[in-house]
Amino acid sequence: ATLAGQLGTMHGQFWQSPVYGDLDWAIDWTLPSLRLGIPIIQEGWPAVRKVWPDMAPVEILDFFERTWIYDTETWLDRIAERPWTMIHGDYEFDTIFVGVEGPVGLDWQTLMKSFPGGDLAWFLGLGASAESIAEEGALLDVYRAALAAAGGPDWSRDEVLDDAAASLQFHCTSAVASLHGVIAAGAPAEDRTRQRFEKMVTGMMGCAERWQVVDRILD
């Protein structure tokens, strides 16, 4: 709950903030180099789907394939139009230290101007446990309250989940593509890097199923 609130505060403080100005390091979804990753996703997706066909319900896998995998540029343009803030880009337990004075986020090289649901989905998906899923509604409410109090929008739970779901096309498919690279490099099942990327896939696909991504993202 502390981490969800901290995330909401950061997103609210930088909500469409003019502090960015013309800073060339503040990348967003219009960055041309993002298109360079399309062939990597298109290669990795079918390979992993073949060896792991049940990584998510088939209707979700078909949806990602129909939309993002083979029409990536259209969907990159769509998510680039969403209201933005500053996001961490990799906000999850492996990039957070908890000290005497509380949690500190590290690993900021993926910072960008983006919609906040990307951070929220990554955090809730990769950190998911039976306990956190049972309390997910309460965690969303903590995030919503912090977001609004810090200057962001006063979103409902559904609006927060709509924004989080919009990130799942990228999160799920890029996690699969990354896993494909690790497997293709010969990493055995017990390799920590391989296990980490498998956790990314299962975590994000779990969000896609819980949040009914096919119904939230209209294609």
C-alpha cells in the first residue's frame, strides 16, 4: 500500500507537467527508435506461443496478436495520445530498496513521459501474490487517492484499470519477446534471468486476465 501510494504521488506531481519542456531525454511513445523493436516482438511472439501455448487464455493471446503484434505502429500512435505523466518504467520489487526511512525506487533508465497505468500494471503484475490480488481493489484506491491529492485526475477504479490495461499490449508482448531472447541464448530453466522473464510473462498475463483486457481495449 505504501508503494502504491508513493507511485500515485509521483504520477500526480508530474501530471502533464511543463517541467519537461523540450528536454530531449524525456522520451515518449513517439520516439522513432521504438519502431526498431517491432521485428523482435514479431519474431519472439510466435516462437514462445508455440512452446508455451497456455501462458494466457487463447482469446487474450489472439487479441494481442491481432492488435499489437501485427499492427504495432497503429497502437503505438494510440497509446501516445493518452494523458501522460512521468513514469519510472520498471517499478517493481527488484528495483526498490526499503530502508529505515521507507522505500526508495532505483533503476531509472526507463523513465519516460507516458500514461501512468504502465507503472501501475507493472507493479501490480510483477508483485502479484494471492494476498495482493485479494487486496487489489484497496491498493487501487490507495493509488487513486494519492494521484488526485498530488495534482493528478480524480479517476474511478474503472478509469485507473482502463489506463493500466492500455499498457498490457506492450508489457505482455515485450515480456514474451524478452523471454524468447533468453531462451534462444540457451538459458536453462533454472537460470535466474530466465525465471525473471517467465515471471514477467505470467505476471502481466495475469493482469490481462483479471482486468479483462479484451473488453477494456476496443479494437
